[in-house]
Amino acid sequence: MTTLAVPNIEARLLDILGPEGLMLSAAQMAPFLVDHRQLYHGRARAVAAPRTVEEVSRLLAWCNDERIGVVPQGGNTGYCGGATPDESGCEIVLCMRRLARIRSVDALNYSLLAEAGCTLHEVRAAADAAARLFPLSLGSEGSCQIGGNLSTNAGGLSVLRYGMMRDLVLGLEVVLADGRLLPCAQALRKDNTGYDVKSLFVGAEGTLGIITAANLKLFPQIRSSATAFVALPDIAGAVALLSELRAASGDRVSSFELIPRIAVELAARHIPLVADPLGHPHPWYVLCELSSSEEGTALAEVLERALGDALERGAILDAAIAQNERQRQALWRLRENIPEAQRRDGASLKHDLSLPITVLAQFVERAAAWLDANVPEGRLVAYGHLGDGNLHFNLNQAPGADRTRFLAREAVVKRAVHDLVRDFGGSFSAEHGIGQLKIDELARYAPPVELEVMRAIKRALDPRGILNPGKVLGTEPP
Ligand code: FAD
Ligand code: 2HG
Ligand code: ZN
């Protein structure tokens, strides 16, 4: 689709972006050509870093005319290789980091208008400065960008209360493939003017348009919270506990994270300042948090009472309730660093699964039995956002196992796990998207009619196929 034979490519890019907006040397481009997990390595003609929406618009119009592929990249923390160019060396990486202004905060309307290159941390800080909360919470918040969060429809640690990124957006400003601007970044909570066009770009992973700004929903700040680390015998017990806590707290559970014993051990081994919060080992844990915008609530008492009852009944095995902010931070440090601990421990195979919460325990039992029998080179590290039915069903290379042999099992394991997920009525992609990693999975599991609809949308919005070519729907002609 792309061609190397476009004349004066550098001169034209310089004209559009100026010298500060263009990276051409191998050293400058290197960090943009590999994904966070180092699964994908690409090449690029150039890395373009526009500073204004108008520059994005002019760049796209020109790339569309010349049929040059454009690969948008935010913080490059994505898990599916969606922001990495292909190996042709013909594509242009569109780096969004210079388009990073907080345009406005409307505290009364509980909304904030941010450019796509703002990091999640910057947006949360801007909301905080206006005594508001932007609730999306990911371990990668220092690097990932609002444009990337929207394009992957990110989830994270507080979806149970606030929803995913799609639920947190009021309006989007988008540059279309041919450079036209879709200026729909209004801060309206109600707007039934025809199709919900903005929604198409959320979770589209840069294949339908370039998000340049977003109007985001804000919430009251958290004024009181209670956080506990609870040991349980099994996953079914964790699911039951969530249900009880929701009812007992007036539905103020904001996070409910499942953690297996092995993840506590990995985090304690690989991450400084992380230790097991409880004295004895237990098979499973949850990190749960109740929170409210009201000051001086009795959330700690509610949590203590509910956990005390559960302990008496033998429904839980032990629990530690954070007594101050330092202890709370320590619990979250453990949870947020599980992916990093996994990375430091060796190779891993990851599955980002979504299941009805009612079948989670049964699914894990079946899948773990299959792995025990078939994959001795791996050990299961299954954790995640239990409150959302989202399991990170990951395998790490077992101690002493050969890395290459372990990784060679990827296709077989993926097929077995994802087929089982389908049988249980779940999805193989909960919050990390498709990118390049799961193209075959989408083709296999999505209903054919849904795939046809997706292709029709792609054709309508990007008829020349210049936007993130080959990602999500694969390389089929659009
Ligand atoms: P990138 O990786 O740069 O890009 C992701 C996709 O979006 C690519 O397809 C890219 O082309 C496209 N894109 C980027 N910017 C734009 C734009 N402006 N317009 C159009 N397309 C664009 N994810 C979760 O959902 N939940 C978690 O709990 C979570 N925790 C994480 C913890 C760690 C330690 C790490 C490393 C990652 C985690 N992630 C999590 C994954 C990742 O952080 C998210 O997917 C995040 O939303 C990606 O944002 P990014 O800016 O890094 O996007
Ligand atoms: C998390 O929940 C992230 O910590 C990363 O979504 C999950 O590494 C993973 O599999
Ligand atoms: Zn996650």
C-alpha cells in the first residue's frame, strides 16, 4: 500500500512539521520502533511529532494523497503491538507527545478538555488541581496518553465504579484519514443527534482516525476510603465476598482485584519495598477498596464488620486493613507492580480474558487443569480485575524451563485458552485490544457479520487504508 518512491518526502514533512516535529535518524526513531513488551520490531520512514491539530490535519491529507501508512503512537505502553510500524520502512509513526495541552477544566460541569498527548497522570493532576477526580487508573499512568487510553478503550483498577474509557468520554476531536477535522469535543452529557460517531473511534486503535483531543468526565474527589488485603481459599469465595461487600457498603466498592499467591511472591521477590502484607501464605487474595466523596464516612467500620463476619464464617482466611495512607499505598504498590514483577521473572504468555463473574472459578479450574497436563514449561499467574470479570490469565516460564521451548507453546496455549473462554461465553480481549497480536483471534471468534460491519466502517472512514495499516482487521484489502 505504501510506497518508497514518493519524491521529496523529507522536504514535504519538514514543510508541514518544522525541524522540531520530525525525527529521521536511526537513533531518534529507535524508541518508537519497538513495543513495550518487545514483541514487535518495526521500521519507519520517519517519526512525525506535530504540535498542533492543524499540523496533524495537513500531515494526514498529504499521507492520504500519497498513500503513505500512518501509525499513531501515544505512550507506547500498549500490550498488543498496535503502535509499532511494520517492517517495510515505508510507514510514518505519528508521535502524539507534543500535542499535550489541557485546554480547559470546567469544574461546575465536571468536565476537562485535554489534548490527546497528555499523559493520564497529567490529566488526573489537572482534575485534582480543580478539586475533581478523573478516575481512570492504570499502572502505566505516568507514560500512557489520553489518546492511547481512548484508542484502546482502557480499563484498569476502578472500572467497577466508573466504567472503562468509553464511559468516561463526553466528546472527541478527531482528524480523519483525508485530513478533515471532526470537531465534536463538546462537553454534553446528552446528545442524541443521530449516530454516536465519536464512539467509533474509542477502541479503534488508530485505524479509523487520529484522536487529537477529548472532553472527559470528572467526578467528585475521594474524601474517605477503606482498603483491605483479604486472603481466601478460592475464587468462588472472592466472587461471593464482592457481592456481600457491594450490598453492605451501599455499593461503594470501587476496586476489587484478584491476586494469586504466586503474584505476591513474584512482586515481593522482584519489586523493592514490596512485602507479603499477611503473615502466612494463602492460595488467593483480593485487594478491595471502598471509597466515597463524602468525608468522615464509616467505610472502615463497614469493611471491618463485613470482613469480621466473613472470617467467623470461614469464608475468608485472613485480612489486613490499611490503617493509614502509607499502608494503603503499599498494598496498591504490590498490585500495580505485578506486570513488572512478571516481566522481571522471565518470559510470559498473556491472555486478557473477560468472563461473566459467575463462571470465573469454574473457568480457572478447567483451564488450570489443562495447563497442568499440557504445559509443564509454564506456571500460571492469573490475576486481574475480578469485579469486572477481567482475568489476566498469564503464564510465566517455570523456574529452570527453557525460554525458547516455553515460548514455542504460545499458539497451542492461546488456542486452548481462548476456545475455552468462548465455551464459557467470554471474550479473548477484555481491555488490551487487538493490535497485531490478536488479529487472528478476532477473525476466529468474532461473528462474521460483525466483521463485515467492521470492514464496512473501515472502508467508509479510511478508503485508502492509510490509518494504522494491518492492525485490528489484518492486511485484507479494506
Ligand atoms: P499506545 O501503546 O501508544 O497505543 C495504543 C493504540 O492506540 C495503538 O493502536 C495506537 O496506534 C493507538 N493510538 C495511540 N494514540 C492515538 C491517538 N491519539 N489517536 C488514534 N490512535 C492512537 N491497560 C488497561 O486497560 N488496564 C490496565 O490496568 C493496564 N495496566 C497496565 C500496566 C502497565 C505496567 C502497562 C505497561 C500497561 C498497562 N495497560 C493497561 C496497557 C496500556 O497502558 C493501555 O492500553 C493504554 O491505554 C495505552 O496507552 P498508550 O498511550 O501507551 O497507547
Ligand atoms: C494490569 O491489570 C494490566 O495490571 C496488565 O492490565 C496485565 O500484564 C498484564 O497481563
Ligand atoms: Zn488489567
